[in-house]
Amino acid sequence: MLPSLAPLFHHPPSPLEELENSTLRRTGVRLLVKRDDRLRLGPGMALCGNKWRKLQYNLQAARDEGQTTLLTFGGAYSNHIAAVAGAGAAFGFRTIGLIRGERPQGLNPTLHFAEDCGMELHFLSRAAFREKQSPGFINQLQEQFGPFYLLPEGGTNALALHGCRNIVEEVEQQTDGLPDYWCCSLGTGGTFAGIAAALGGRAKALGFSALKGDFHAEEVARLLEASQSSSPRGDKRGAGAWKVNTDFHFGGYAKFSPYLVDFINGFRQQHGILLDPIYTGKLFYGIFQLAEEGYFPEGSTILAVHTGGLQGIAGFNERFGELIDGG
């Protein structure tokens, strides 16, 4: 008998913690942290945070369809690849990961973890990887691997947004009033879009892009439009209540500076919360910088979603030296 998916649905809300420091006192704002990094299932820290939220309803859909195999795509250091592998190990799914680029001589910590969880790793040329949404290419994969439940790169689809909406519902139960600003890091944009859709214009949603470029706003708008058309709870009240900030990507995906590393290590020392250098480190750095600049009106309450991603620190430290303490 396959393991039950009940632990994904019957769990206490992730904790909500208020931070205190001199910057927040001086600028007159409150900062609450939604500790989704504390949502963890399965081996390691892979099925965690927004990956838990995104996979929650997708795994149920796969089980309902009678699918026993999960197939997905990702880069060599992908949190999503690790999460799908961890989910497979926890809930009895066969997992297949199609990885962008040639197979390295030695696997990095993320891919080593995925393989240890039983994930079958297959490496694609970058040209072939770009075909990942092509119906013809998907048909070829079905001929090669047999039936599977397809998860997109990064895990973002309509069911993923449905899972991320629950963040807002939980916070509403944990606080007396709705926070004024809801801040979240952006990769594929699914977590942020789910939050914005659930807020429906009742508060401001502010996304912090971890990637260089100005494409995120268009992608979030597309996800919200799809969510509004597919969800009975969707509405268009939030159409103008969200914004993507592109000022804190530090040069692009997986790029960083000594300032970011120092901030992450100092944040852990002061608050006891570990951040990753790809997503959440940039998020919190951006929040504090904007607070210093007076972006948030005095008296505002800010909610920051800690989306996890901590499994990636080991690979980051392996590539760049042991820069992040506690990873």
C-alpha cells in the first residue's frame, strides 16, 4: 500500500514570528516572518517551504489519477528537483528528473540527494531542454518512460497556486489584522501569484525577483489571469495591488556579492533564522533596504514569507567556498 498523503494536508500552520531590531524600530514598521521553512516532510530539507505548498495538490492529483511516476525538469541545483525526489521517497512515487546540461563527473549535493532518494536522472542538452513544453517532446518522453504525471520546471501550475493561496488563509488565522505588505521572493512566480490571488487586493503584495530582467511582472499577470479564470475564488480586485521589484537580484540567478553573504550570516546570528543566497537572502536584504529608504510608511506591518530553499546552501558552499554559516 502506498503511503498516505494525509501529512501534507493535516499539519499545523507554519509559525509566524515577529522580528525586532534597530532598523525596524528606527523606521517604525513591524516585520512578521511566515516560517514556511519549518514545513518539512521526507528526507533532508527538500520537501519544504513553497515546494511543500506547490506539490501538495499536485501529488494528490497524481494519486487520484492513478499515476505512480512523477516526471519533471530542472537545473543542476534546483530546489524543485530535490523536492520532487524527496516527495517520491516519502510517498512512494517513482521520480524522473530531466536535468539541463551534461552530466557532471561528480554530482553536486542537490543531484546526489535526488539520486539517493531514488530519482532517475537524465541529462538533456540545452537545446533539448528548451523543448520541455512541446507536446511532441512530451509524447517522446511518454514512449520512453511510460505514463507519468508531469510537473513543470519549478513546479508552478494552477494546482501549485492553489496550494500557495493557503499561506494567506493561515496568516489570517494567526493575526488580528491583515498585514499591509506581503513580501515574497520570485523564481517562477507561482508562490507570489498564489499569494496575490488570495489577497484579492485587500493588501499590497510585493515580489522580489531573484533573476535579472523585467519579465516577471508579465509572467505573474499571466498566472493571475489563469488563476482567475480557473478558480471559483478568483477575482480581479487584486489586479493593481501587486508589484515586482527587480532591484535586488545581485546580478541575476545564483549571483551574489559579499554584502549579501554578510547580511545572511548576520541575519542568522541576530535572529536565528537561516536564509539561502538564491532567494530568501535577497528577499530580506531588499526588505530592510526599502525600509531604510522609507518605502514602507511608518506604522506598516510587513509579512515576509520564508519559502525555504535551504537544501541549496550545501551546493552553493561547495561551488563558492564555505561562505554561508550553518548551511
